[in-house]
Amino acid sequence: MRRSTAIAAAFIAALALGTTGAQAQGTLRIGMTSVDVPTTGGIPNNGGEGYRFLGFPAYDALVNWELKEKQDDIANVRPGLAESWSSDPKDRTKWVFKLRQGVKFHDGSPFNADAVMFNMRRVFDEKAPEYDAPAAPIVKSQLSMVDRWEKIDDMTVAIYTKTPFAYFPYMITRLLIVSPTQYEKAGKNWVEFGKTPSGTGPFKIVKVTQRVSAELAKNPDYWDKDRVPKLDRMILYPMPEPTTRLAALRSGQVDWIEVPPPDAIQSLKQAGFEINLKPYPHTWPYVFNTVNPKSPFFDKRVRQAMNYAVDRQALVQLLNGTAKPAAGLYPPESPYFGKPANRYSYDPEKAKALLKEAGYGPGKPVKAKIMVSTAGSGQMLPLPMNELIQQMVKPLGIDLDFEVVEWGTMLVAVRSTPDSPPSMGVDAINISLGFADPSTMYRYYHSDSKSPTNWNWAHFGNAKVDELLMAAQTEFDVEKQLDLLAKAHAIIVDEAPWLFIVHDLNPRAMSKKVQGFSPAQSWSQDFTTISMAK
């Protein structure tokens, strides 16, 4: 608590110094939810928020997210540093990328196939001198299907997957391309590179003050002339405390905050601030430990009971309507939802019956420890929300205890095995996760995707789910792929490897001086369209 207070004081002091000149310079100032400035070297930590603010604005991938079109649907992909890509019909594990001509990094060096090879080695080749051991797992866990890569010519590369992977273009968005030349200038040291980073994105990272702020400047030479920023600068402040973010917005020290306190939304509207809500591919579950027989969630009946024990509408009310109830990884209106036998809603009697069937009752409550974060990307208000869940399930015979950690600690835990020290012996992890692309269910639920290789921390396994997900992964017909995924999701809902709680509506509050922002249904956003009114 003392450290949080000190950090908040540092934020306010830094903001006060920069407030006067910022508005006159076309500068957008944003209060993030993260505890610290996300890492700036092209593999941001801090989850989706790290990529949103210090990933995609400063860097490009071979394939980028399309954040300007189809705003009423989940964001799709568009050409980035690759002008085009294709899967070889004779070898579906081979993806060929034709690279964009004439692109330069922020340091002036050219982008080419050698740069792609360098970035592949940074993440996947543990014997390479440029291998980035601390950061590589962030990307590797998302791209575990990558097998090898090759340079075909100066502007063409091939990347091979271990098996046919129909939605690989969605996955390669995670690999942001950095400058090999700047890495050399930084003494071949990734920490030093993060102090003077170089990508190809519409913004340049020009100043980083740890625990205080990161500053980005317009890249007037950006290769996509339709996306040259209108802003001169963007300054990002980590503010994990909702009240700190609120005070900074009200006082005019920032122009935009992520996740305003729900109980302040109405007063912010009355004061003339804009409140932005938009569905996006987000879910906020408990990921259960399904592999340890000593965990109560080893038993499917207990997992299902938890899903009937939670009053999701009460949580939505707590959040002042800035979320909606979840009944699976996908919302019921999604074509991926399928037809599960269980449609979870608040049904305490059904929860008690399932617990009784599993051997629990008034004299033998379920006891479980849940890892909970203090804040974080997509985490909404994790402590008040978990306290409410704790209160609502206790009368049903479920005693929850919490292991409260910082967001970065949780991200390490969820990429580790349930029995490893980073997981701290918990029975579940409460973490915000996304479903931005069709590969999502494979990452979270396939037997071959168990942590630490990928994101299946639950170590959930189901033979039929594995069969359907593998079939979908190798199916290049989109309609057939959708049918397979919907069938898999229905089984997943019924097996309940997660407690499906709510989907966030991505609330933001901003000054009316912020002009031209059009939110995409994505964890990322396009800041190039924004300007600041005087």
C-alpha cells in the first residue's frame, strides 16, 4: 500500500510538470491500468494493454489487425509488413510471405527478409545470440505451432508450422518486427534496446521513465500514408488505482483513462466527459486446475456447480453495466457458441445438488484458493468482483480463499504448470483472456496446448474436443471450420474447465478534446485517427 501511494504521488508530480504544454502540442495523455510501464522492446509485457499501447502503435507484424473497418464485428487481419501471404496447397505447413518494399525502421535501416529471420531467431532459436530469454515466452506461448523458417529471397520468407494450421495468419500478428541494426547499436542487449527501441510503426517510442511514463511521437514517414498519426505525441502513464486514474482525468492531467470506476461513470457523463463502451473478444473466468486430484475442481460436478453458483447479473450491476454475463468462452450470440446442454445462469439449488452429488455439504464445504490480481489488462475491478463472488458462493458450501498478486506475477503463473512454484499451489487463476481469432480454443483447451508450452493452464483434456479442434485447425474451408469449432465449444461448456463469469465492455472515459476515436472490437485500438481539439 505504501508503494502504491508513492507511485501515485510520482504520477501526479510527473503529470503536473507536463500538463501546460501538452494540449498545445497535439498530445494525448492516457492513464493505463498497469502497475508499471509495459516493456518497450517489441515484446510488451502486461498482456493486452502492453500490446495495445506500446506494441502495435510502435511496431508492425507481417500481418496486422484491421482496426478501422467492420467496427460492428470482431477485428480481422490485414496486410502489414507482408503485402500478401499464402499457404502452399502442396504443403499446408508452409506459409509464404511476400514482404513490403521500401519500408524503413525508425532508425533508418531497411526492412527485409534478414530482419524477419532475426526476429524469428529472437523468439524461437534458444542457441542464437539474439535469443531474448526473458521475453520470448510471451510470443512463443502464442506461436507454439511454429516449426522452422527460411529466407527465400530478400523480400520473401517462408514459415513452417508443425502441422497444417489454417488460422496461422491470425497468430503471426503476435510477432512484432524490430530493427536488427538498432539491436547492434544497443550493444546486442535487449534491455538497452528497450531504452532506444526501433520498429516500423506509426509512432516512435522516444522516452521511457520506468514506473512513471512512456512517450511516443508521430512517425511522419510511416509506410502506410493513410495511417500517419494526426497526433504529435502520446504519453502513457501507468495508474493501477482506479481512483488515481479518475482524479487525473477530472483534474485535466490526462485526457483518457482505461477502466473508470463504475460508480463514477454517471457523474463523469454529467461533467461532460465521454464514456466509451464497446464489446470486444474478452472473457473473465476462473481457469480451474483440472489435473490435480487434490483440487476440488478435478471433479466436473464441482466445476459445473461453480458455474451455477455465481450471480453474474449482480456482478454486472457492481460494474454499472460495463460488462455482460458469460455462459462460455464465447457469448451465446456468437456462431462459435454451439449447443451445449448446460446454459449457465444463477441457480443455487442446482449448484447445491451438484455439490451434494460430488460429496460436499454443510459439514464439508468446498475449499479452494484462487489467484487474483490487483489490477491488469482486461481485469476490470478484480478485488471487489472476487469479494462479491466469495460472498455469494459461501452460503452454498464453497469457501474461497485468495492469493492476491500483481498482474505480471499472474502472467508468469498462467504460462507455468499448475504444480510449479509460480502457480503458488492455487486451484484456479482468475485472469482476463481473449478470443480474437479462431485458434483460441486450441490454445486454451487442447491436450497438446498445456502450459508451459501454451495457455492451457487448466491442463484440461478431452479426446473429442482434441479431435474437433485438430480437425478445425487443418480445415481451410471457413464454414466447415466454424461447424467443428461450435461443436467443440459446446463440449467445453458442458465440461466446465473454467468458471465463465463475464465479458468486459471495455469502458474508457475521455475528455471531449479527444477527437476521431472509433473503437474497434479488439484488444488493440487505432490511435492514428485521433486528434486533440484546442
